[in-house]
Amino acid sequence: MKVVFQELMEQDVLYLLALLCLAMLVDLVSGIVAAKITHEFTSKIGINGILRKVSSLLLLLFFLPVSLLIPLKAGIGLLYAFYVSYLFMEIHSILENYQKMGFDTKRMKAFIKSIQDYLKK
């Protein structure tokens, strides 16, 4: 197990996972604040959101050792692609929460869309 994490540390993929966890935390807090502001704060929605975050995190962690089983470092590349795409979804969710709070997010959404279009090429 120690060898697995040493290999992953050499690829710096754990830093991307830490960034994802930070984005999840910001999304959770901004979602709670947005729900309070819009008076849509219910325990059912909150529990569902937390369960989705936990299941997503478990899935993200599951693919760490699996990525090392794929030969020629292709698994690490796939893991990066998976993590970056999930990070974009988290950022999109954060922007939706800020929009619910009344902030103007048009410029940021346009910026993210341009990055996504660039990465598709």
C-alpha cells in the first residue's frame, strides 16, 4: 500500500484530489448559505447533498489504486481527466450557488466555458 501512495505522490495526483476536496467544501458551504438566503433550507435536501459528496469522494478514492493497474501510465492520465472534469462540475455547482445568492456569475461562466472549449480541442 505504501508503494501505491508513493507512486501517486510522484504523479502529484493527490494534490488534485486535495483541490477537489476543497472545492467540495466550498460547494457545500455555499449551498448551505444559498439555501438559507432563498429559504429553501430543508434537512432532506441537505442530507442528499452530503450523501452525494461522500459517495463522490469514495468513488474518487476508489480510482486511485485502480489507475495504477492500467499499463503505460495511461491510468494516471485517465485519472487526471476524471478529476479535472469533476473539478469543473464542482466549480459549476459553486457558481450556481453564488447565482442563487444574487451574485453576477456571467463572466466566470464564460471563462470556464472557454477553458472547456480549449480542452476539447
